[in-house]
Amino acid sequence: MSSRKKKERDIKGIKLKHDLAIHKKFMAEAIREAKKSVRQGGEPIGAVLVLDGKIIARGHNERVQTGSDILHAEMDCIQNASRLTPGEYKKCVLYTTLSPCDMCAGAVMLYKIPVVVMGENENFKGPESYLKLRKVKLINLNLSECKGPMKKFIKEKPSIWFEDIGE
């Protein structure tokens, strides 16, 4: 195996399985979190954190539900992981239904989470180029089941959405 292919499969000690079925399996759990948020009156954004092939934390956007300015899905998920060691964070993959915003991207970089798998970035595109510069591997699944609910939410509740992204 060439060193380039090995590098693609082994990012910072993580054996990445470029198997769409595996990514979709974990993304389905993030989508469940997004639906949970909607049922609670919130935004359709969810996330799961995976370590060694197992979900160790889940979260969904809870800004509306809790009145929090910062409880985005990724932040909720990372908070629900409790206190991981730096070495554990470096082995995680974050699955999120939407491209991470500046704040969530900052948390990814702070904890050195090396891989982020997004459901989509059509409705919103965070600082992806900056994450890539910081050596974060980004995988965009470009899923209609993530795009549709987000597009509908933005259309129906634009003031909440623009508040969420700081506009």
C-alpha cells in the first residue's frame, strides 16, 4: 500500500473506513438527534461523537428549548461526552447534520477532533477551509434527509435561524 493511501486510511491514529454505509449509520443517529430537537420545538440539527466505532455522546441543538445562546448540536454533544482525555478526543469522529459554525469548529479544533462528517453544507457552510488548514478531515455526505428539514426550518423560522448563526 502506498504511503499516500495509508495516510488517507490512518489519520492521527484513526483507522478511517471510507465506507459510506458506516458513515450513514452514524449519521442516522445524528439525524435522530435532529428530529428530537424538532419535536422539542428546536432546530433540526443533531450530532454524535464516535470513539473506537462506538457512539459515546449525543446532542442536538437546544438553543430554543433552553434559551441558550451557545447550545448548538455539536456543543451539546461534546458537553454530553463529559471530560475525555486529550488522547481520546484525538481518536474521535464527530458526526453532525450540518456544517459546523465558527463556534463549533472552534471546539473541534480546541479538542483536536481530527474528523468531522457532515450531513450537508448547502443550507449553511461554516469555516470549512479553516478546519482543513488545521488538518481536520471533513467528509460531506450531502444528504437530502439533512438538507430538507434545515431548508424548511430556515424558511419557516428565519429569525431564529439568523440568531443561531449570528446574523
